[in-house]
Amino acid sequence: MTPGTRFELAFFAALLPEDFARIVAGDCTHGFELFPGSTEVKPFSFETSTACESFDQLISNEIPSNFTFQFDMPEAPLRLVAFE
């Protein structure tokens, strides 16, 4: 993948919190990751701590259905640039 490439992860059906926990896990203190506990686990970060706090608050109330990530380098975390 070319650095700067963006891609979306979208869910077409509403997820229950326990299903979402298999896809995304973590918190702003320790960081978040996609696919926790799998061989494909990938950490992701945010552009600002405010974005992380907004995401953390959102997932405590509802599960987002669309995520936009940006790939920068293979060894770097993905960057979550948008969610809704």
C-alpha cells in the first residue's frame, strides 16, 4: 500500500458491543487496535488526543458504522481519520 492511502471499514448491520469488541479494543491511555487477539492485529492512532477522546466517548454509547483509516508505513499504526 502506498503511504497516505485511505480506506474505509464499514459495517452494514448494527453491531452489538460484544461483537464490536472483537473488531476494536483499547482506550486512549493504552491505545486502540483492530482485530485484537488475532494474528492480523493492527494498532491505530488518532490525529489528536481530542479525536481519541471523542471516539472513546462515542463507543461507550453507540457503535460507529463507518471508519476511515490512513496507512502511512507498514510498521506504523494506522491512523483513524474519520468515524461515524
